[in-house]
Amino acid sequence: MAGPDATAKTALSQSPLRLNKIAYMDFEGDPVRITDAPVALAFSGTGDVALDGYTFDNLDTAFIELGASEKGESGTGPLEVSLSGLVGIDTEIMNIIGDASKWKGREATFYHCILNDDLTQIGNVWVFHTGRMVNAYFTGS
């Protein structure tokens, strides 16, 4: 998954475009698999063990935000990910994040895919950032 395949590249030049983010964060005991697509996404045949056989729940884009990731000669730089949470509704995941032993140093991979107006995937899924989780904190009022 080095990047978009020929079909996805063609779709990238079309309009309108529905470029979606897909996130895999390996929290111990409860990996997070989410997407900002308007529907849940299930994958098979990608060759990526973090994707194949799993469903990625759709999450309102107001609840997940990805910062910019810069590429350099030695790879990509840090990527900041913000997940919104509400005490009571999201207490379980907040407790996991609160225990660094359950996530620190573990894998996080972020992908892109394209959906057409019928919400059918066009082309492949490709990685745009992968790395280890090193910091987590809560913000809000």
C-alpha cells in the first residue's frame, strides 16, 4: 500500500471527491478502528492485517481531527490526532487512554480511501501515516 493505485489516482482528479480517513490505533485489549466516512467500512483482500476482516465504525468528523504530517528523508514526522470524548458515553476509551501502559509505544496507522456518491470504494486503501503512539491527553471544558 505505497499510495493510491491507478483507479484511485484517476478518482482523485475527479469532482466531487469523497476522500476518507481511516484510523487504526492499537490500544491494548480494545484496538480503535474508526473512519470519518459517512458509513462504516469493512475491508478484505488488502493484504493489511490491521484492515482485513475488520469493520471501521463511522465517527462524525466533529469527533476526530488529524493534524498535518510532514514527510522527510527519514520518514514522516509526528502526527497529532484529537479524539473528542464525553464522560459517561466514552468513559471506557478515556480510561484506556488514561493508562499509558495500554497504548504508549503501540502502533497507530492512518489510511485514506475514496468513496463514490453511492459510497462504494474506488481503488485501493493507502497508508498516509504510521508510527507509534507517544503522547495522549484530554482537552475540553
